[in-house]
Amino acid sequence: MVTTNNMQTLHIWDTEYSADSVEWCPISPFQNIFVCGTYQLATTESTEVENRKYDDTSKNLEISEGSAVCNTYKRSGRLYLFAMDSLKGLYLLQTLEMPAILDCKWCHCKIDGKILLAVANAVGEVLLYEMRTTGEPKSEEDKMNIKGIEPWLSCTLSLLCNSVIAQDVDSETLALSLDWSTGRCKFEHEQNSPLISVSDSKGYISLLTLSDLMFEKRECWKAHDFEAWITAFDYWNDSVVYTGGDDCKFHTYDMRTGTVRPVFTGSVHEAGVTSLHSNALFEHLLASGSYDENIRIWDTRLMKHPVYSTPVSGGVWRLKWDPHTWTHLLTACMHGGFFVLDYTDNTEPPFIVAAYQEHQSLAYGSDWCHLVGEEAMIHVTDAIREACRAAEELRIVATCSFYDHKLCISSLSEWSTEQL
């Protein structure tokens, strides 16, 4: 076991391709399941990928149908579906070959009774997957194991539909980020026709409606002069969409007034705006991250200036509010590694309470596991359980890095009260 400050490594996995996105399933009882997306510049024809489909040593390796994956593409990707189990450790359920993945997000609630995952890829598509379970163990080993009764053992992802968001099909457009409008679903009723906002490498934002499990393009507009690195909903008002781009601009758009111009443009970021996340528990609270190595906290009622700005070591690629108390930020800081910031006391700037430096390459993907308390405790070692003062304090996170193609699962149970 590796200890880095107050975060302890539980599992390490070599993703082979460069890893840039990781997301835990928020839906019970599958909160021990997560996906990891990868991005690799391809040097071989896709026919070689096809050949691997029939390799007996990789029976869970599949080709994702229904997208540009069936043609030759320059950027290759794999989507891994994992489960974390107290006995099996890190368990690979499925591998899907597809164009390189830039972002992926689970819908925060079931839609028509289905658990859904959206994937943004390097050929300008958004793919929609359903996670299904047959209820049957996948191997003879599982049939012999009492854990074979666990529902996650038979989980797989199945493609439902896709949408091309590129405005010019003849030009190279990458779908860079996406967000669902369903962030407050655990506090409100289930949504029937959720929205997805998608940003792309040409600076456009596409707004999709999911209706009858099919995408309908509702809006598309030019938001940034260069790459639109990030887009995010205001979880308290799904008419409001935030965007950030390589032009250092941070925009707020309100669909009720149209997309010809933003209702707010911020220029305080000194480099590209790469990450945005609305807080689903505390209204008017928004966090932003930038290549300028600062995390900013915003009050969406007064957007002229951020409430606080906290410097970190490394450009901020992703940041996530924790889904338990919504008072801590998990951040992937590229060359700086991964950090957790505490914003429990909103009268003071957020400060770093944990750091994780297990990765030797660009810190890109990070996410909180939704398990908490005793449900999380069963996945850590006896030593961690004994050291943890209270089960409610334990958190599990997933992180991944690029050139060293490393996926890590770690735990956090001792929260520093001083800045690291």
C-alpha cells in the first residue's frame, strides 16, 4: 500500500491507452461501478482492432457499433467498465473499443428505468449507453463464488443511440466535454426528458434533449473563438449553461433569452478555462478551474468577480464537488497531481486538505465514489478501517493520468485541518 500525504492507494490498473476520464456510477446498488475513458493517437488501421475482437484471451473486448468506430480513425480509445469489490478487488467487466474519449458522464438518475452513460469522443459524437444486467454470472468462476449473486457481475454497457455534434462533417471536430442537467435529481423528482450540453474543439456548444431515449438537437451556437474546453449546467436552473474556452473567456448563457450573446462574460481567468461544476446542494455556488493554476469560487448572483481564488500547483483540468456534503472539491491539476480542497467554511477561501501524487504523468480524470459510511468501509483494508475515526468520514476516489496510462483507486479518511 502506498501512502501519499493522507490518501492511501487501494488499487492500480494499467489502462494501456492514455487515461483521461473516470466517472463513478451514482445509481444504487451500482455505486461500486465506474468507467474509465482513454485517448490514444492511433498508428494502426482499425482492422487490427477488429482482429482483437476474436482474441480468446480478451473475451470482454468489444467493438462499439453505431459510430465512426467502424472506419479508420486517427485517435483511438477504450471505454473500460469496472467494479470495485471487497473480495475481487478491481474487477474488469467490459472493454469497448471506440474513437478516443474526451469525457463521459453518468446521468444522475434513472431515465425510463434505465441507467445511462453519455460519452464524448474525438470524431464529434455523443454516444448514449445503457448499463444492463442479465442477473447471471459471467464466468464459471463467478458461478462457483458466492459473490456471483451480486448484480454488478453481469453488468455491461449497450449502445442506445448517438448524435453528431460537428457543424462541418468534413472538418475535424472533437467533442470535448459534456454535462447532464440532472444534477439535483437526488433532491428532486426524476426527470423524463433531461438535457445534455456538449462543447467541442471548434468553440461550439450543442444542447441536446433526450426524448424517448433518442437525442434531439435543440440548440447549437458559437461560444468561443478557440476550443470550448468545458460546459456545465446550473443544476438549480437547467435553462442556464456555463461555458469555458481556450480564449480565456467564461460565459453564462440563459436559454430563455437566446444564445446570440451570453448574459455574462468573465475575463478574470489568465489562461484557458478548463473546468466548471455547479453545486447541487448549495444554490448559487459554482467552481471554475483554469490553466492559470487557480480554482475560483463564484456566487452566480454576482458574477463580476469570483468570491475566492485559490492557487494550486498545476493547470486545473477537472474539478468535482463531493456528492456527500458538497463542501469539498476533488481537483485534477495536470502537472501538479490531485488535490482535495475544503470549502466547509464558506467565509474563507477553500484550502487544500489532501494531496495525491501516485501518478507520474498529467493528472486528468478524477471522481468521487458515491459509496459512503459502512458501504465504503467494506472496500478498504483492515488497517484503514482501524485508523478511520468514523465510517462517515471515509471517502473513496478514482484518479487517472495520461502518458503513464495509470488508473488508481484511493481512500481518504484523515482530513487535514491546515493547508498542505
